[in-house]
Amino acid sequence: MNYIIYQVHGNIDFYNEALFSILSYYKYNNESENRIVIYTENEHFFKKLLPIDVIYIKITNEKIKEWRGKIDFVHRVKIKIIQDFTSRYKGNFLYLDTDTFFTSNIKNIFDSIENEVLFFDKYECNLFETKNGITKPIISFFKKNKIQKSDSDFGNIEIKKPFDTWNAGVIGFNSKFSYLLKDIEEFTDLIYPKIKSHITEQLAFCYYFKKIKRPQVTDDSIFHYWDFKLFRPILIEFFDYNKSKNLIELIAEIDKINPKVLSKEKIDYRKMTFFKKIIHRILKGRKWKIAPYKL
């Protein structure tokens, strides 16, 4: 069986993102193809619209606090949710952050997962070659240190050149690789207190997945708009404007605010060199803007 897993708790923005992601999923995929799973504190938010075969697993603030662990790390919850679900079910798993948007059918992705291919959202960089400020303390730490694990098939944790990283907004794997989650959790618990990086769990998944085989990417089929937070008020506007519509009617409306289209100028701007950005700002009078849309 194939499962698509979300965690949704906290403020309304995460609920709107998850619902919009699921709407985009149903646009390209039949209801019976895969099972959607939602870890949430408020399943009623989704039940009023979504099909009855969606699996809901209750989480509470107490459970979230427990899963953040002694290190009190928000993204440790992702690891624990995946651990929890894979302890209940066997099959092919695709974990998604809420800020994702399907752009095509994903049968090929699940067929590949069944054949032991590992997936992430997209390739990001060689950790030691990027000039991204987020990675500087990580690089600095691992140039000087390696971490001794108490019990691991792979021995010490040592990140060294070259070390490729992928964005973990999408994580796909078959249940036969679930044993890696224990090591991923231990990596996170050991490393996060030392580097305090919000991408620690991503490093952990990359570290252990790539020991099995080089991961593939899903960004041809799933768009992850992690740095487009201005989409959140658009989603509020969208759901308020369409509040009387049912599931089928809502699915027909989603392309009016396609986040891949609305964020295109920002994405293009990010890819520019320093001097091209200066020229762009002079010519456009701005860094970037959201593309126009009409509900």
C-alpha cells in the first residue's frame, strides 16, 4: 500500500497549506490510488471536505512536546511521526511538509519507492561548497569534530567532503528502510544541541539515506514553496472566497492561485548573481513581486 503522510497542528496557516496540498493531489491522482494520512489535533477541519478513506491519527500538545524531545527541536517531531506511522503500517511512504503542491500524477514515484528508490524534494548543494550562511556553523563544526555514537551499524558520525544535501520537505522510502529512523533520531539528538540548526533533521536523513543509495527527487511532480510565506494570506483569502464550494468545486479552482506561478519572480530573483540582482532592482524598482491572480 502507498501512504502520503502529513503532520498538521498549530495555527490555521498549516491547516490551509495541508488542505491546499491535498486538493492539488486529488487533481492529478485518483482517490483509490494511495491513502492520505494526517497526524492532527483537529481532524474535523479536514473531514468536512475530504473523502472518508483519509486516515486520521490524533496528536496532542503533550505528544508534540514529548516528540520534540529533551533537545526541544520542532523538526524532531517529523522523525517521530514517520517512526510512529511506520510502526503501524508497511508499504511505501511519502512524507510531505504542508507547504507542497502537486503538479502531476505521482504513480511513477510510488512505483520507484516500491523498487527501493529513496526520494527527497530536490537536490540543494554540496554542503562544503555552498556559500549559504545557514550552513556555515555546520561546516565549521564538522571540520573540527566527529561524533561517537553509542550503538550504530555505521559507527561514528562524520560529515566530510563531498557531502550532498537534499531538501527534506518530501521524504519517500519503502518500509524495509524504516530501521534507519532510529539512527536518524539519534543523529538529530546528538548534533542539534551542538549546531542549533533548523536543518539538523534534514542532514540526518541525507546522511543515512545516501549510505544506502543516492536519493532521487520529486520536484518534477511536487512543488515545495518553503520560502514563499506570502502565500499564506492568499490561502486565507482563497478558502474564505470559496467557503461554500465542495471538494470537486475547490479542486477546479486551485490553479487560480498556483504557488509555482505566483512565486516565479521570487524564484528567478534568488537564482540571479549579485550584479544581476542589482540590475533587476534598478529596472524593475523592486526585488520581486507576486504574480497577479483573480479568484
